[in-house]
Amino acid sequence: MDIGILRRDGRTDAFFDGTAAERLMIRHCAECDVHLAPDATSCPGCGDEDPGWARASGDASLVSWTVTHGRPAEDGTVPEPALLALVELDEGPWLYTRLAVARAALREGLPLTAAYVHPDEGESYLLFTERGSVG
Ligand SMILES: [Zn+2]
């Protein structure tokens, strides 16, 4: 299932380099002084097709979410359900992301903060946890 979570494709290298260094990088058009989603392909204000990058605070609030149940593997193991969410960054852009929040705590507007996962293999990735919670 692909809901638009970012993949490294050359255009998003700055994002993944940032994630590896525990920084949330998003697009920023200097001309319009507006923040854009990391996967924005152009600035809607001036049409710049290669907006720059800026470091975001990592703070966000929850807009909506969905629980996905993966398909069982061939050996019958059922993967943990994953929480996928749409969050609004404090800088304005919306981002599809994974969520590590207790299901009971989920509510619209929940304050979130970025956290980073560095798997043994593959790209480091971003998820969001409840702001103020430990871990
Ligand atoms: Zn612009």
C-alpha cells in the first residue's frame, strides 16, 4: 500500500539526508517565503520548479489517520497494524507519515513531534509521536 510516503528518488535526497541526521527538512520557496511539503514539485506561488530546503521544527498536529492491516505473510504471520496519518506541520505544509501514538490517544489536533527510526537496512525514516510523551 502506498499512500504517498516519500521514497528517495533524487529530488528527495535532502529529505532523507535530513532524516538520517534527525532533522525534518521541508521545501521552502525563498521568493515567496512559504514552506511547502517535502515532496512538492514546484511552488504554487511563483511556479519555481526547484524550491529550496529548510529545516522544520518537527512539531505538528494530527489531521487524520487510518489503521492499516497488512496482508499475512506466506507463513501466516500477521504484521502489526500500522498507523498512517496526515499531519499539519507547524510551518503549514501537510505530510503523510507513520504515527507511533497509543490508539486511545488519537484525536484531531493532537500535538505531535517528529521522531526518527534508523533501521539496520534501508533509509532512516520519520514518524510522529505524541508531543510531551517520553519515547
Ligand atoms: Zn514561490
